Amino acid sequence: MSSLSASVPPDSAAPPDEGRGITDAPERSPIAGEASGAVADALFRVARAVMFGADKDTGLEELPLSQVRCLRVIGHHEGLKMQDLAARMDVKLPALSQVVDRLAKRGLVERRTDVEDRRVVRLHLAAEARAMVEAKRRNREERLAAAVAELDPGGVDLVIEGLRMLAEAGERAQAKARAAREEAERLSDGDETESYGEMLDRQESERRRFREDV
């Protein structure tokens, strides 16, 4: 049976057509609205049945999603500084500080002074939080394995290909939206528009960061 891959393949977007900038708004398919609704329904069912199904009690169920995500990212990258954690979670530092404060008060996150630079504070999971995150990960893997076992090899291949196509399409749409925002900001400052190669480099960097955090 084919195995599910956690890797995200390289972006397959073609270079922009001559005379057309990468930030131009994409033409919408007439069926895009109806299709996106069907995709959203399918993703919700997957999330409910596989990713966020009824878990054995891990303790994370009592926490807000923002705190759970924060614990997972710190668990993947022990010793992060607040600024680095904010960048990985793509949130503003003041909002993240409140999340980390609450986790620290619960005894789930520890702030430790850097041994080489005492001005730097690094974030670590407490032992209890590490056990909770690990239990959550095992539960999710068990649910996914059970779901995959219900598919025949051909079904597994279809699922993998469909998810890859959706991920690539989402990454392209996200890159175009971000490029449009950044171009508008640069134009307002009189700077140059980001090149196509620079956009691809940034996409690859973001995909690597996402794979590390999943």
C-alpha cells in the first residue's frame, strides 16, 4: 500500500506570461464558488474524523487552539526566542506574549535565560506539556492509520494526489495574494516589485518552515 507523505512537492506554478505581472488577480472559474464549498465540506469531515476526532484525554482539550498550536511549535523548536516563535506562528508579538504568559502560569512553558547571553530568554516545554503534546501526536497518528487502513491502494493514491494538488493550489493562491500586498507596499515606498525568482525562494522557505511545524 502506498504511504502518505508528509512532504510538500515543489511549487509547480509556471512563470508569469509576458506582459502580465505575478500579482495580477487570477481569473475565477465559474464553478469556483460551488467547488470551494464542496472542498470546504470535505475538509471539515476530514478534520473532524481524522485530525481532531474524539481523543483519549491528553489535557490539551481544555486549552484554546492558540495555546495548543503554541505548544506544538515550541515542542518542535525547543529554545525559541519570542520573536522567532512569533515569526513561525505568523502572529503579532503582543498577542503571542499573552498566549505564552497564560501557558507559563499553567506551568506548561518555561522561560529560560540563554547560557551565553543572559539578556536573551528562550522558551521550552515543561515536562507535563511535552507529554501532552506527544500523546496528542500519537492519537492523531493512530486515527490517520486507521482511516488509511479502510482504503485500498488505489484509494490511497487518489487521496495523496488530491491533497497534493489542493496544497499546491493553495500555496500558489497564497503566494499571489502576499505578492500583491507586498507589491502595493513597495510601490507606495517607491521600491521595486519582487522578482519571480525571489517569490519562488520565499515560497520554498515557507514550505520548509511549515513542514517543520506540522
